[in-house]
Amino acid sequence: MAILKNGINGGFSGKIGNVVGSMYGDKCVLKSRPKPSQKNKIGSTAQNRYRLRFKNLHSFLKPLLYFIRVGFNLEGRANELSAYNAAKSYNLLHAVAEDGTLDYAKILVSKGQLPNAQQIVLQQDDSGFHFSWDNPPLPDNTRLSDQFMMLAYPLDSIDLYYSLSSNRRRQRQDSLPIPAYESGKNFNIWVAFISDDRQAISNSVYLGEHCFG
């Protein structure tokens, strides 16, 4: 869209077809739009490496959008980013290799300053995954009301399982139900803690890849 300056006999600012108009003081300058660069379309080796890293991370994070909106909400607000962009920025820097491979052990699905549990143990049966933990020394028991967050991500499916608020830290155990028809699938597991008022959260902890059933 272009905007006429001083009526039909004046210059214009904006785009019309392949012409771009802009005003410099009282002068209207017209330029033709540059043709797309075939070189940029093909990309250099470095550009294509970055594109692959970006693509792989986007594919991984996209099914996690609802979880990420909570897990990276505070980090995003602190850096004036959306939660998704904050998660993408952190993980692209820390958890994606040059060849585009994701290092799941380094991926964070939540980021914050809350203390994590100690000695987190993961077990499973035909009903789901079960977690237990010890609590670190906490001043005046101020964090015992924090809630447990769980994520089970099957990498060959977008049907992931999670809880954004579950048992309290003081309960030292929790469970994530998994349907029986998911038996035989491999799940990557992350856990974290979040405060009742959602104004504090921990870094997520990766508990590895586990075959369900």
C-alpha cells in the first residue's frame, strides 16, 4: 500500500507493484524493489546449518507450546520476549549442535530460580510414570507449597502428557498417568517446580528416555 503526498500530483510513500516510494524532506524518491537473491535462497553453508538447527528446534518445541507458555513465562517477561521465543533463544544457544542434533539432556522446558528437588527417582508401571524426591533444606519451609510439574514427551508422536500443577513439594511424590495404548513408546521425561502464585519456577530437570510398559 502507498500513501499519496499532496494529492494525486504529489509523490507517494510505500509500495506500488515493484516500485517503492519514500519522502526525504520535500523530495519523493522512487526505487525499484530489489529482486530476491538466488544466493540467499540457496543459502551459504553457515546459513543452512542455522536453518536446520532452527527447524529442528521449532519442530521439537511446537507441540510443547502450552507447557512452554508456563515454563518460560517469567524468563520471557524478564527479557521482553514471548515465552516461546525465550525458550527458543535459550535452547538454540545451549541444546542444539551445529549439525542440528538436539541434546535432550541440555534442553530446558522451564527456566527460573526456584530450588529443585534432590534425589528424584522415576519408576513406572502399567498406569504411568511415578516420581519421588527429597527436598533440599529450605528456609522456614517457605517452598513446601510449590507444585510439581511433569512432562512425558514421545518423540515419535505429538500426543504428549503433562501436568502444569500437581502435588506439593512437601508430599514428595507424584504420578503422571499414561494410557495403556502407549505401551512400547519411548518418552523423554522432564520435571520442575512452580510456586502457587506462578511468580517463581525452577529450571526443568531431564530424567532421561524411558520406554513405557
